[in-house]
Amino acid sequence: MEGTLLSRPEGIRCGWIVHLFSFLTVVLAIFLTACSDEPWNRPYPVRDAHKNIMYSSFQERPNHLDPVQSYSSNEVRFTGQIYEPPLQYHYLKRPYELVPLTASSVPQPVYLGADGERLPDDSAPEDVSYSVYDIRIQPGIYYQPHPAFAQDAEGMLRYHNLRENELDAIYTLGDFEFTGSRELVAADYVYQIKRLAHPHLHSPIFGLMSGYIAGLKEYADILKTVSKQQTATSGRREFLDLREYPLEGATVIDRYTYRIKLRGTYPQLLYWLAMPFFAPVPWEADRFYSQPGLQERNITLDWYPVGTGPYMLTVNNPNRQMVLVRNPNFHGETYPEEGEPGDAEAGLLADAGKNLPFVERVIYSLEKEDIPYWNKFLQGYYDTSGITSDSFDQAISIGSGGEVSLTDAMLAQGIELRTAVSTSIYYTGFNMLDPVVGGYSEQARILRQAISVAIDTEEYISIFLNGRGIPAQNPIPPGIFGFLEGDAGINTYFYDMTDSGPQRKSIDFARQLLAEAGYPEGRDINTGKPLVLNFDTTATGPDDKARLNWLRKQFAKLNIQLVIRGTDYNRFQEKMLKGTAQIFQWGWNADYPDPENFLFLLHGEQGKVEHNGENAANYKNPEYDRLFEQMKNMPNGPERQDIINRMMSIIQHDAPWIWGFHPKQFSLAHGWFLNTKPNLMANNALKYLRIDPEQRAMLQADWNRPVRWPLGVLLGMLLAIILPAWLGYRKRQRQPAYRGSH
Amino acid sequence: MFAYIVRRVAYALPILIGVNLLTFYLFFVVNSPDDMARLHLGVKRVTPEAIDKWKAERGYDKPLVFNATETGIGRISETIFFEKSLKLFAFNFGHSDDGRDISHDIAQRMVPSLAIAIPSLVVGLLINITFAMLLAFFRGTYVDISGVILCVVLMSISAMFYIIGGQFLLGKLLRLMPISGYDIGLDAIKFLVLPVIIGVVSGIGSSSRLYRSFFLEEAGKDFIRTARAKGLKESRVLFRHLLSNAMIPIVTGVVVVLPLLFMGSLLLESFFAIPGLGSYTIDAINRQDFAIVRAMVFLGSVLYIVGLILVDITYTIVDPRVRLS
């Protein structure tokens, strides 16, 4: 039978199709002719378009917002704005300078002998038994509004004895009806120092600080015992009131003064006093959050910070958004009136003396992928952006002389570029415990030097970092005391000084060193076997393949076979802890701007295998260790520089690392985003930033006018498809059911 | 039917225990409690004492599945597997390794997941069925051939291309909707349009082809010919007889995925920064948060089993010839 699938001659009524198209056409016509100036793709409410709000993003939710635990940069970017330690870094001055924040002045240590007698300020560190810092804070500083401080009519803390039924309607901190505040006192700082030893908290600096703060280690043991007793008695974790347990190393002198007592000397303490670890925590907050029922509702100090800083966290929904709002109780601070040369010309002093903070609200939106973030930045919906490798060519043009500038498209949008060399180092390490590349024999040392010469770091920076980095000569990055500018800072083991500047030594020189090490042409002189080395890495993704191939080729220049041992992060950590890796890559980001924070990475006492420290190469040189001990307590000056130079000579000679590079930070900011100056140490820089919301709103509207005509085209296409189909349908309906031969 | 459902639920228990055991085994083959602690505590200045403390607080200091130091039932009950898994069967998911209430998080994140999944499913079904019926109606004509070619082309494009291409075209080039983001309440709509469009378009190819084959299969059957022979209107043949019969495999196919809509879409949620359960699971895997991973795998298993039971029940509803026994 030649019948078609559907072959009845009757047609179906078509009125509804006509009505549908009429309706769609009218809707679309309204849609297309709507003449609102507001962009359609605006990801924020229209009512906020002209408000003084800064827009930023986060890729991963912060693990900890409790200042005793927060350490990584994605945590400190929040806690730094909320909590106020006694000190801070000057926003504009370089080199980095500590200035008071809540303290009245930067404290100076008083040295004590073994019997408690006061020693002269210039005493040798070995003579000093204790260093005492008396820190006086400014009166009149108040905490942000918080339910932990809310009081009832009788003056009792309203929310400190919550019953289960009172929590029925509580899902976030904002659900508490009443809030209160109180003045910041010295006891809050002492309370926080005690929290470093809290048995239920994991302060990453407890290990370090228990070596310095008098009695902190013993204090942790006491708290552990008390906590166990409490748990055994009540069957649950109770509030551990740290006020009841004194700590020798942190005491209250008076309402506004407290004392930190250290064993020996540790001048780096001042830098730690500029971090949230030493910010105040009121006991009321600790008590409030410890109540049963709040933890189950995810209402904890780790989630809802309580500070005195310029901002307070009002929304913490890291599944979507985190919002900082200006703290109405902020004590007030003004924009710095002096900076370094060039700051005034760059407009960075235009707001000198004005009250901080400038921005009313900061909205951080979850943005997991780079591409949407970058596109939204270009649309003006984020105020700043970094530059990923994918967007580098779109943003940056490199001149024939290597000079870096923005592309025309960026300049047309009024985007500005900020660059700074990070106080970080990325290096390739040799495991000094390894029988081939490790050890302190002349043969091993020359082998390491040969490899270090062969690895062309300049080429790596050019290919993989788009030139965003400078080759490291030793562990200390620019901007940190001990870094030597110019020829004086060049590692002459690997570079030749020429008229055109330092040049990496030739590959022939590296081959000569390799032969001297007992591996002529990359073969063991005794066995004739090729030299095979192992490189352990967690970089196993497709994006890493090019890097690893490049590294393999660098070793191949010496006829050394490099075996890439790709592994996951956990196995890699395990290998590092056991010392079974041979060659690896590692990095370090400065905690504070002191050479001690980089040179300790090669200190014997920090050996990863032996001490589980930060010396991943397990390097151990008695002379270097001795000089380190001497250097770490010294003030910056020629004498300290001299010791650092001697330390550099030792490690450059021993070559436990291939020195790698210090990355350069490139960041972009729209023209309406003001007072941006890279400050790699300050974690509270948000208060200095200013927005011009009117200019932003105008440009956003200009850049994001919707293109509506494709919608009309789409409707036309739909009609072009459906109409012939419908006509075809009608035609079929009118065909006879069966076409016979006659 | 009740006895059948009870029996199916009873069968589900050993399956869930097996899934739990397998998840547990696979997770701890890759990660040790030490690794988990190290990842949670960060990479800088982590001491062995801190790692031990972290493990002890979360119960990861016990043996994995057998405790040789205990006696009697304690050999089994004083283990990580027992302590972490037993409560799941009471749907008590406990707290994540960083102390968050998992049930609360799931409840919060379910809404955005459903906000994408339900419109994508409904709109997708409507479009796919319409398109498939159109192709079936014009079987063998240029409409059918072009439609099938289009379906094959749409099927051949990767999901990533749809996402990035959609963001580029509609969000960046035409500036018709936000590139990514999410909001609550009615403000969420403008953020959902693009992921829903992408979800629908990316599914047209495969679904329409499948549905077309269902329609063609039914169209060749005697009851359609009979319906036509007895003079029914074509619209009635199409919608009353053809569609209702072809819908049986379509509906059962849809019902099985209904419960899994809660689990969210991994790719869409990640690229559009939508805080659903898909991204929750991915984040937990990246953070090695065993508590969340096991909860989500368990929930997925339960929902899948529920889906299968619903399919069986649906069969009895849409096809009166089927009886559960």
C-alpha cells in the first residue's frame, strides 16, 4: 500500500495556530520595542545600580572565618576587614611598614634576664630569657552590632541561655531580633591569645607560638584536661571560659593594656600582631556560639565573625553570596596622608585625610569558572579582575622591547593595569636525602648545579607565564629586606655577567659540570647507564602536559632522562613526608615581610622528614643554620644584610633548589575603581578603596545595551519552519486516502 | 501493590548497604584520614598533633572496618564505617567534616537544583515531543530528513560547547541575559533562563530522535489504522491514540529521572554559579569531605531506587494490562 502515515483528507482546524502566532508576535513586538535603558544582563538588582557597592567574587567558600584558624588568602580577605589586630601595614609606604591599628603605638620589647631583671635594649639574644611587649589599645572602640551583646531590660545578656523553643525561627544570625555592642578592652586580645591553645580549635600557628609565648604549651594541656572533665560530666562539649584559666604569656595590665611575654627574643612577633590571629575576640561571642542548637544551625564563630573593623559580614551564604556592610560602630580612621614617591602623581593621595571606609557594601558572588568571571568584568559587573592565561592576549600586549601594556580594547574601556612582584617563590627542589641528587658530596652538589644551569627559567616564564615573573636568584623576593638589586643580587653560579646584563650560563657549561659530577653525556661514568631522575608532581591534568614536556626537554639537554611521576595531592604529600620524592616543585608565600620568613625554608630545624617542617628539600647545613639563628633576631641593617649574604653564598653553592621564579601579579581595574595600589602584606586594604558608582552605572548601561533584533530573526525562523510544515500538513489532509492506478 | 512496594523497599536495603560499602571503600582507597586532615587544615604550618586532633574530633582515628582492639560487637561498631554509615539509614546525615549540618545544606541547595531541573524537564519534554511528532508525521520527507540530521548534529556537540557558546552568544554578544549568577525569589528567574535554554537545547537531539522512534513504532500498529479507518479526525488519531500510547515509554523514562532531579546538574551549576546539589557534591569531592560524599551518594541511591519503584507503579497506571504482583 502506498499510503502515507497520516493520510486522511480532513484538515484540522487551524485557528489556534493563528492565535498563537498573533500572540507571540505581539509579545515579541513589545519585547523588542521596550525602551528601558537598563541592561538586561545585569546580574544585580536594578535598584542597586547607582549605589556605593563594590562587586567582587569568590571561587571557593572560605573554610574558616574564626580568626584563630583563618590563614589562607581566601579566608583572610574577609577576616582582615572584620577583625582588627593591634597593628597593620601602612597602605602606601614601601618597604612595608607596621603602624598602629587599634594599638596606641607599635610596641617595643622589654628584655628580661633569667631572674626577671631588666636587660638593656641592645642585649644579645642569647642573654635574653624573656621579651615582654606591653600593648596599649585606644579607648572608645566598639564592636559591630551582634546578638551576643544584646541585653534585656535588667542588663542581662539576652541570648546567652537560649532554650530550644527560642531557636525555632532562627536559621541565620540575622534572625535574632536584638543586637548590642560593647567597648573593646585589652582582655579581648588576651582571650584570643588563649584561644590559640583551645582544645577544640586548630590554630595553624599554635605550634609556632607555643615555642615563644610563655606557658602556652602547658596552657593547652590544662585546657585539654578541663575540657575532658567537662565533657565527661555533662556528656557534651561545654563552653570553656578561658577567663578562668590564666596564661603566663598573655595577661591584662589594665582595661586598655595587655602584655605578651615571650621566651627569648622573637622580633617577628610584631608582624604576627598585624594578622587576625591576634585580633580580639569577646568572650560573649565565644559563650553565645557555644550554646546547644546553634552549631546544628550552622551558626558558629567560624561562620559569623564578630569584630570591630570597618566591615561586618551580614550575609554568609557561600553557596551564592557573601556580603560585607560598613560597620555602623566603626571607630573611624582616615586615609593616609603620605605615601612613597609617585603616589601623589598617581592620584593615590587624592583622598588623604578622608574618613574610611569609602565603600558602603561589598558583594562577593560565587563564580566558580574563569570565563564567566572575565566576561562579566568586561561588561563592568565586577570592578577588578586578575588575568588568566586564557584572557592574557585579550588584555595585555607585549612590545618589541618586552614592555607590557594594555591592549587597545582594554584602554578603550578605561581599564587600568596594576603590576607587582609577589612576595612569593616557586622553586624546584632536590630532596637532599636522596642518594643521587641529594647529599653534600662534591659530586652531588655539581650535579645539582648542572641541572640548575640547564633549566631555563627565563624561557619558562616567557612561555608559561606570559612573562609574568622574574627569575629567582635565591629565596628572598623583591620587596623583602635582604633582596639585592642589580648585579649584586645575581647568582654567579648560574649567570655570567655581561655588558647586556646577566646571562644564564651556557648549556655546554652545564654539560661540563655534569661530566665533573660523574655523568659525562648523561651516563654514569662507572656503570655506563643513563642517568634517570624522577620528578614527582601533582600536575597531571591535560593543561599540565606542555609544562611537563618542557621540563623533560630541559633535562634532555643534558641527556638526563626525566621520569614524570604524576600523583594525586595526598600521595605527593605522603612522599614528601617520607622523603621518597627525588625532585619536586614547591612554593611559599610570605607571611610577613622579613627575610626570616623565607630563609627558614632551608633551616635544618624545619626539615620536612625529620621535623615535619617547611624545609621540603630537607636541606641541612650547620653553618647556614648557625647564621640563620643569628640573623633571625637582628634588626634590619648592614650587619644583618652581611649575614644574609653569607647565607646566600652557602645555599647558592649547595644548590638544594633550582631557584625558580617570583611571580608578577597583574591585575586590572575599571576606571571607576580608585585608590588601588597592590599591597601584598596588608589584608585589610578594602577600607581604602573607593568607587565612583555614577560613572560605573553610566558605563554599564552603555556597554550592555541588549541586541534585540536576533529575537525577531528567531521568530521569523520559527515561522519559516512551522508555516511550511503546517501547509504541508494541510496539503496531506486534502489528499485522497488512496491513489489507485486508474 | 502494597506488598510489592514493601518487598521492593526490603530489597533496597542490601543494595544501599552495598552502595555504602563501595563508596566507603573507594573513598578510602584514594584518601586516608591523614590526607583528609591535611587538606582541611591547609598546607602551611600543619603539625602532626593538629592532624591527630582533627581526626579524633571527627572519629577518623578509629580503624576503617574492623577494630581488633575491641571485643564483641565493638570490633564492628567501633569503626569509621559503622559510625559514619549507620545513621544514614535514618536519614541522619550528620555534620560535614568542617562542622556544617548536611541536612540543612541539602535542603537549602535543593531549591536551586530544582529551579533549573524542573523547567528544563517540562519545557524540554514539550519541545521534544512536539518536534518528534512533527518528524514522525512527515516521515520520509525533507522535514524528517533535515530534522534527523539536525538531531544528530545537536547530539554530537559537547555539553561544554553549549554552555560556553550559550554564555558567549546570549550573555556576552547579544547581552540579553546575565552570563552567570543566582538570586533568590523571583529575581532568580533571569538567571535561570539561560541555563534552562541550554539544558533544553542540548537535550533536543537525543530525546527527539528517541521519541520519534516511539511515535513511528506506534504509528505502524493496527489500532492506528483502525482508528483512521473508522473515520476519526486526524487530530484525534494523533493526540488521542498515537500520543497516549507512545507516551508510555516516554513517561516511564521521565519518571525514573524525576527523583534524580534533586541531585542537580554538575556542569550547569558549576558554570552558572548556581548553588545546587550538583556543585555541592563536586565541591565535597574536591575538598575530600567524606561526610558529604557518602550522604550524597546515599541520597542518590535512595532516589534512584525510588525512581525505579515509581516507574513500576507508573506502568500500572498508564498501561492497564500491567499488574504488580
